[in-house]
Amino acid sequence: MDNLEESNKNLISLRTNLITIILVLTSGIMGLIYSDIILLHKAIPLIFGIYFDVLFISNVIQINRILNKNTGGK
């Protein structure tokens, strides 16, 4: 039982950190979109930013599923 509780605490901490990263990354992407930089120069950072944003969002969704399974949720 202690192992499950520690695992849940670790997952909650990881989820909190990922949400913070998503907020910072999304605001950076929006900053790039509204900047006056030539489209060619901001294309590569935008592609990487959107990729990592989607990756981190999918990780948060996966962590939520694991936490729901561990706590007996749906």
C-alpha cells in the first residue's frame, strides 16, 4: 500500500510540473506567433514548440488515466 501511495504522490508531482511546463511553452509559442520576426526564422522554433506542447499534454492525459486507475476512478 505504501508503494501505491508513493507512486501516486510522484505522479501528482510530475503532473504539476508538466502543467507548469505546458503553460510556459504555450505562452512562448504565442509570443513567437505575435512577434515581428520573419516567418522563416520562427518556423523551426514553432514546429518544435508545438510538438513538445502536444507531447507534454498527452503525458498529462496519460498520468491522469494512471491516477484514476490507481484511485479506483473511471
